[in-house]
Amino acid sequence: MSPAFAIRILSWPEALPLARPVREKVFIEEQRVPRELEWDEWDERSAHAVASDAQGRAIGTARLAPDGKLGRM
């Protein structure tokens, strides 16, 4: 039996194509965060967790900044 989801820790270049649709839907569309605030200089410097379902589709994301702050969940 395969797991219901998997979480991977990725660099920003790896995470970007997976995390972008999730963050745009959740933060920009649903929570109405201005686009210019959602995408910032911390993305490049942070580690990114991306959760994917059993079919490999991104279903969640989080960002761990160098200062230890967890965000974009």
C-alpha cells in the first residue's frame, strides 16, 4: 500500500514549480494576500517542504527561513 502523501524538502528552484500553484491558490486567491507580498526575497534563501499526494500532485507547502521562521503553510 502506498502512503497517502509524501513530504520532500527542496531548494527553491526545485520547489518553485510545485509550490507556486498551491501558494497562488491558498494565499493569493483564497486569503487575498497581495502577489507582491507573497513572492519575496526569502524564497531563494529558504528550505521548502512540499507535500504531494499519492499521484505526485502538490497538496501543501511550507517554508523554513534561515532565521528559523516557519511560514507559507
